[in-house]
Amino acid sequence: MQINRQKSGWPITAALLGFAPGLSYHGRVMNDISINFIIGVLAIAYGIYCYIQRKTAPQDIEKLQNLIERNGEKMGNAIHLFGYTILPIVAGLMLLYAHYRG
């Protein structure tokens, strides 16, 4: 039983929609949560958590203190900011984009 056609011409059947055609949006079931969505949200949450932790109590972050001891204050802070804040947020956004793009 065909319900809808995507732009590519592939038919979307009731089985693909999980028998929930009212919940579809451009051929995508809205209650379908993929691993990309879960990991993306967790990565963004982790990046935000690390940023807040860096601003409120940087002396409590052992990895940051080790990086500062090994590489100096400026470089240690830069490495930690990139690796534990910016990179997880960007990766999470890319995973969310992949999830919503299909």
C-alpha cells in the first residue's frame, strides 16, 4: 500500500512509516529517534557541561590541570577548550543534522 512518494521516486509504504502516517513529516516519522539523535544530544550536553565547569570551577577539572602542567596555561586551556567543549558541540550539531536530514 503506497501512502506517499518522496522526491527521489521511492515509495513510502505503511510498513516504513510504522503504521503512523499522521506522524510523518516529508516522509520521516517524527517519533523515530536514531542513534545520531541520541549521541548528538549527549555530545552537545557534554560540551555545554564542560564549558560551565571550566567557568565555575576550573581547579576541580583534573584533565585541565594536567594539560596546563604539561603544555603551559595558555596552550593547556586552548587544547581543553577545543577538545572538551567546541569539538563535542560541533560533532553533536553535525549528528543532529544527519538525523533530521535522514
